[in-house]
Amino acid sequence: MRPATKLLAAAIALVSLIGGETALATSTGGGAKPNKLTGYPTQINKIDLSGYQIETSYPLGKLDKGSTYLQKYTGNSVTATAIAGPYVGSPAVTYKYIAMPVTHDIVLVVWLEPKFKHNTFVYNLKDHISSVVTWDQAGDPSLGSVQIVKTGSHPIP
């Protein structure tokens, strides 16, 4: 092989290697700018729901069917009370929570219950749709409506 051909082959190999590393770094967030809404790929943005009161109602589902709940958020906790349906009169429950933006007007909320259990909610605040999957192994979903009854001091993106 002539020296010029060897040099060209080495240059092509080097460019290919650098291109592959750049693609890998970009796909894993190495050089990408964080998304303003979610923070991905460099951080996790959360939503502070302090002061919010949210009402959910579930006409569809196994466990929550026919129930309406009022959720009151303070600090890092939520207190939920059944205000209509079969669970009215049950004691209110209080859990820690995490809320994260998914897209504008869609929020993921997870209630962290004792013994490593959690309920996972997706709130579409534009279309007023609430989806929830319960903590048990059956993972019974419920589907219904969501509305903000009282706004807190931090805006929901």
C-alpha cells in the first residue's frame, strides 16, 4: 500500500471512530442541552404542587369506579379524601409524592405509599383526563377526569 493510501485509510478510520463516539455521546446525553420542560438528559425536573387542590373522578376501573377524590398538596405530601362514591366516610390518606412534567399540560404524579407501594397517575390537564394504575400486582387501572380546584404558588408547565 502506498504511503498516501495508508494515510487516507487512517484518516477515514479516525473520522469514523470520532463520528461514532460523537453519536454515542449525543444519544446518551453527553453533549445535549437539557430539555427546558423535563430536564432530560442532564437533570430531572419536578413540579412542586404545594397549595394545589386537585379533584379526580373515576367512572371506569375496578378499584376506584364511581369514586371522586379531593387531593390537597402541601410540601412533599398529598392528602386524599373520598368526596363521592363508595369510599365516602373512609379516613383520608396522606402520602409523599413526586410530580414530573411529561409534556406541556401532562403531568406524572406518583404517590409513595408505605411498604414500597405506589399509585401512579397521569394527568392530562388540557383535556381533563386522569389515568391511574394502582400499586397491587393486578395493577388495576382507572380512567376518569381531573380538574384543578385550587392553584398553588408554583405553575404547572
